[in-house]
Amino acid sequence: MIRWTSSGAVSSPRTVQMRVQRRYPSRIRAGAPLPTRSLSADELRDNIRYFTAGLRTPRTAPCTSLVLSGAGVAQRPDTPEAIALARAEGVRWVTLHVDAGDLHALPAAALADVDVLVIPTRPDVLDDAAAAAVAARRAGAAPVVNLTLTAASLAALDAILASLRACAPRRVLLTYPFPTAAAGPDLPPADAAVQAIRTALGALDEAGIEAAVKGLPACYLGTHGGRLARTTNRWYVDADHQQGDALLFFPGVASFYKSEVCRFCAADYRCDGYFKAYLERDGAQALRPVY
């Protein structure tokens, strides 16, 4: 199904992401507004019902994938109940995004009916992130580790890769930071990130760990352009944007850019594009088609 937005037609999502907690320091910072508070237990249940049973109409499609995020979401006593409700309403895929502060004490109950646990890692939380990946595997959830390619991460890349090889997550996402004010001080040059990606992909492939790249265009990655993970649209819920006021991730939260030449690129179907703010920086490499 198609929805019309101020940026044109977009596909109607079958995924809803709910930022349950106001605080979420370890998130991939895109363009989401900071909510004024966390969702209450009743609001969480009401939104789950809205995006499942509430969208089961001739003109709308219910969501079959649920993402819960926010610092402390795994510790909330209502999280298992919310996931059970989602399953009862037809949700087939549940993803839990946790914050670095949650990693040392993930309760088993929170992982009991989770399909994917997304775990942030960085140089100061390597041991806790590795332990969380092991706990997820034991609970039957697929651990996906997200490594944001900050300058600090690039400087500690050898130690990070050693940790990833040891805990062997199901998948690793190598993500170049989105253009936000928070990214500025620790944003490495794109070419330095690309070199780190090449090193990381080689090491992870050798260890038999699936890996993919986000945040950079295919033309920057050369022979590794096929390793991109395309970003799919989703509904985005927080305490200030609930039910019918939820945001669409595209274009309400994030907006990638493609130039005219991208129409002729063989990688167009799998590439998100890039960020216009980065393309406008001095010395930025222009987008070019990959044949």
C-alpha cells in the first residue's frame, strides 16, 4: 500500500517502532525528536492494538513487526506483557533495541519472546555487549550488534573486532553516523570509515559472522557496495506521537538523498543514498553511478 506525504509517495509500513523510554543515549541518532516523557504501560498497549487490530481494515494493513526501544525498556515489568499482546494481535517479528546502560543486567523474561536483540557496542562497553549477545543467544533471540563508526570506534577497531569474534553475534551492522549535532565532534571522514569497514568486513567474514553496512552510499564502498543493508520505512511512535499522530520514519525522522545520476546506478535498489548535509561539506565525494 502507498501513502502520500509531503515528500511524495512512500510505502505503507508493516513495522512499527515504539520508543518506550524517553532516554535512549545509545541510539543511532537520526532526526527523531526527543519525547517529553516515556510511554505509560496503558499507552504502550493501546498503541500496539492501534497498529495491529486498528489497521486491519480494507484500506489499511496491520503491522506484523514490532520494535521496542529506549534505555531501560528491557527492565520494564510491562515489556513481556506488551510483547505477548502483540503476538496475540498477529505480530510475527519482535525486535528489542537496548541501551548500553541495560547491557549488564538483561532480565531473561524480557528476552523470552524476542526474535532479535539489537545491541549497541563501543570501546567502553565491549564486555557488557558481548555478555548481552551470549544471553540473547541462550534465550533464543538473534543478537545483532550495532557498531557506530565514530572516531573513537575506529581508534579501537582491533579490540572491538576481537570482542565480536569472541561473542559471535548473528549479525553486525556497521553504521556511519547520521548528520546530527551529536555526531559532529566524533565524526570520522568518510574515507576513514570506508577503510575501517573494509577491515571489519574482512575480519567478520573470516569469523563467519554476517555483516552489513548502513549510512554510506554504494559508490563510496567500491567492491563492498553489495554489503549495504537497505533501510525500510516504519511507523515511529513516542509519547508525543501516538496512534494516528505517529511519524513515518521516512520522511518524518530521517531523509536520505539521491542525485539525478543515482537513477542510472545498478545499486539503486539496494542503496539508501547519502545525506545532503555531508555532500555539502568541503571535499566531499560526489555521488556517482555504479555499473
